[in-house]
Amino acid sequence: MDEPQFEKLAYSIPNFAKAVDLSVDTIRKAIDRNDLIVVYPTSAGRKPLITRKDGEAWLDSLPTESPQDRRESTLPIGSETSRRSSFGKP
């Protein structure tokens, strides 16, 4: 008989990185910037965990457009974007 499947309530840093398809380094940088919260379930504090709730909140807080798109949307008219769009036209 199959064992019941449980949803994970928390992830180690490497497992969270894998779950969201990002590098461990990217996750650690978010933690270092206090953008992503970790908890320490043992008194030794050796294995930080990211709760599902905090992981989802961090993901929800991320920008929805790429940094390139954000830069281009703030460029004044006649700047890099305008030149690039008319490239090759007479």
C-alpha cells in the first residue's frame, strides 16, 4: 500500500532553490538581504529552513518584469530604445 503524500511545510536552502528553479547562491543572497526569511528549528541553528508560507511570500514580492524591461520603460524618448527600434530603417 502507498504511503500518504504530505505537502512540505518547509524546505532546506538547496531544496527550496531546486523547487523554484534558482541557484542556491541566489537564495542565499535573498536571505542575506533579509528579503527571504529563514527559521532555525533546532537550538544548534545549523540547518536553516524556509517555510512554504515565507517562500511563497518572497516569490509574490518579486518583480513581474525583467530588469531590462524596467530600464527600458524609464528611458527618455529618443534614447537607446528608440534608436534600437529604428535600426536598419532609412
